[in-house]
Amino acid sequence: MAEPKPERQLNSRQAAFVREYLVDRNATQAALRAGYSAATAGQLASALLKNLKVQDAIEREESALAAATKINREKMVRDLVALRNVDLRRIARFKTFPCGDCHDGLDNKPEHPDCECKSCRGLGYTQIVVADFDTLTQDEADMVKSVKMGKNGPEVTFHDKRAIDDRIAKLCGFEPKQAGDAANPIHILLQAIQGTALPLAPARLPPPGENE
């Protein structure tokens, strides 16, 4: 294993040049931003890049930047994978409730529809139920893009998991491919609670007594 090169000290202006050079790799502009004269910046920039102390400093900074970038990339991938694996059913789900005429006459009415109800014919009505956000993990909360009350109840929009897949693929160096088929009925159903704010409207019920 090669031993690290001994660190050579730079003067303040050379150190400033190194910092500025790493911003955009433009030696002349880096020299100007470091405080060198505009008349000699181009010539001095070329000389600075040949200076062994400057070369060593640039190499050290590039190595540190590469290591930090690798760590940040790995953390981003881990965070995105955790987000991608969130079970959306813990946040919002479809639930069927009894209609107003179900279980008529009972004091403690069950939470399920009455199969003998003449108003809803045992179907009740369905709407999206949103979990208490205080019970969600940070990843689950981060997956929610927006929540609002619509005409038919809560409307929940989630971040698109396919877009997250694309970001993970890019960070890992793969060519992202759009997953899913927009014409797939399962995909359309998932879009109702995943990529768009499409509420599931309650069942249209006949007026009480109409079917009696």
C-alpha cells in the first residue's frame, strides 16, 4: 500500500486558487477569483497547475470529494430504497362503511354493511381512510406528497414509486426503464392512491325507502 504524500503547505492565495479551481476546473477564472491580477491570471493559472504543491493539494481535495460523493450516493440509494419499500396500505386504504340505513334499530351498529339493508343492498359505501400521521414512520410520512379533503372524502397523493426507481437506477449507474403499463387495470387502480389524487367516490345510494 502506497504511503500518502507529505502535505506541502500553500500560501493563502495558492490555497484560494485550489478551492476555486475545484468549483469549475477553469484555471484562469479560478486565478481571478483567488485574487490574481487580470493581466496575468492566464499565465499564472498555467504556472499554478504545474506547481507540485498545488498539484498535491488538488489531488488531496479531489480524493476527499470523491470519498464524500460515494458516501452521499450510497446514503441516497439507501434512503430511496427505504422510501420505495413503504407499504402504502399503512397510510391510506379503501374501506367499506355501512350506509345510514344499515343495521336499523340497533343501538351499537357494526362497522360493516348490513347484507339485508334494502337501501344499499348490503354494499354500503367505500372511501379512502387515512392513517393518523403520528403513527407513521418517517419514511411513510415522506412518501406522502399531499393530503386534502375532497368532495367525496380524503384525497391522498403519493410520490410516484416508478420515479423513485428511476432515481435509484441513475444513482447506481443503470439506464432507468419506466416500469408498468398505463393500460394495465391494476396500474390504473393503484394510480388512484399512488400517483394521482383520484378519490374513490362513495356508492350512489337510492333514497331511503325507495326499494321498500
